[in-house]
Amino acid sequence: MLTIGVDLAAEAIRTAVAWVEWSAGGANVREIEIQADDDLIVEAIKSADKAGIDCPLGWPDKFVDFIAAHRSGHVDVPAGTMGRTWRRDLALRVTDQIVYDLTGLTPLSVSADRIGHTAMRCAALLADLARQGRPVDRGGEGVVVEVYPSASLKRWNLPHRGYKRSVNLGGLGHLIDELHAAAPWLDLGSYERMCRNSDDAADAVIAALTARASYQGLVTVPTPEQAGAAHTEGWIALPTSPICDLHP
């Protein structure tokens, strides 16, 4: 099987895509592309059994309602609601709050942070996939699942902080060392050096590994009460078992 990991950014220059091929012997990183454009991403996802995208797939339902109300001039804070609590529900999706409860990590707010620019690009990619006959279920039931590499790493007891940007290359190298130790069946091949020098490439690989966990049913899924929000806002799949369970 083939899983794809997409570390998405607003522009191609910070976007990486990883192809991970799975066989009885283990997993092999077949290719990593950095500075990935929209066409490359769409074609990669179309080729995948499962693809993990590191980007919000939607906006908070309450934020969407708020914007519609603001446009018509009818914004009201619900009676008995603290302003800070009300704003939290506008800034964070249901899945973001679940991720915080389970990991202590808070995903960037798609409605109140710069990642909103990336989510706009993602929305266009999902629309393009739908036009090409591959509609995306934002709850993760189809070929695409939303992932959060830092949270996946934490759930797998791997280093999840201090490896981003060029000033932290030592931390990135430590992460790759720990990944080798935890998953000796994962062969980075000729792309190991790239993963040690680019956190975008490394996150794309982690996204592809999380896609594998999702394919195997080894991730969190929405409860019936959360399902409605997951299908409109998106749902971050968190690993529910050790990384060794991904081994074929």
C-alpha cells in the first residue's frame, strides 16, 4: 500500500510531500518533494491508499455562524457565556479542543492565526480533488485524513518540540535518531539527509505514518456527538497505539 504525507503551507516553497510504500518487509520512503505545488499534491493524493494532510480541513462551525451574523449586523454573545469562553469556541474547532484535552497541545487557530492562509489553499485543493472524482470527507473516512505531526509524535513518545526551523537542526537530527530506534522497519533511504535538514520533509513523513495509522483504524475517531462537527470542521486523527503497530 501507499500512504502520502503532506506538510502543507500557504505557498509551495514551504510545502513538502512524502510517499511511503508499505510491504511485508516494512516501510520505504519512496520519494519526498519539497516546494510542492498544487498539481503535484492533488496527483499524489489521487495515487494514495490514504493521505494525511497537516492543515485544518475546515473552520469552526461557530466561527462560520459568527461571520454570517457579523455581516448582517446581528452578533450576540450567548447569555450566561463568559467572553473568553465564547471567543475560544470561535477560535478552536471541536477537534482542536479534543487534541488539547488528550495531548496538552493546542493546534493553531484556523480562524485567528496565520494558518488560515494555509487552510484557504487546502480548501481549494479539496475542491479540486472533488472535481476530479475524489471528494474528501473532512472527518477522515475517505482517502484524506487531517493530521497534526507534533501530536502524533507525542502520542508515539517521540520528540515533538524543538525541531522546527534551521536553528534547531540538532533537535531535528535527534528526532530522526529516535524515529529510527522506534521504527527500525522504516527506511528513509536516500531521503534521510533531507529529513535531517528539513523539518518540512520530516513532518511530511510523520504525516504519511499517521495516514497509515488511520488506514489501520489506529487513530481517534469522532463520537456520534462529535461527528457533525467533524464532517464540517475537520477531524485531527491522533494515534491510539505505539508506532510499532504500524509495522506490516
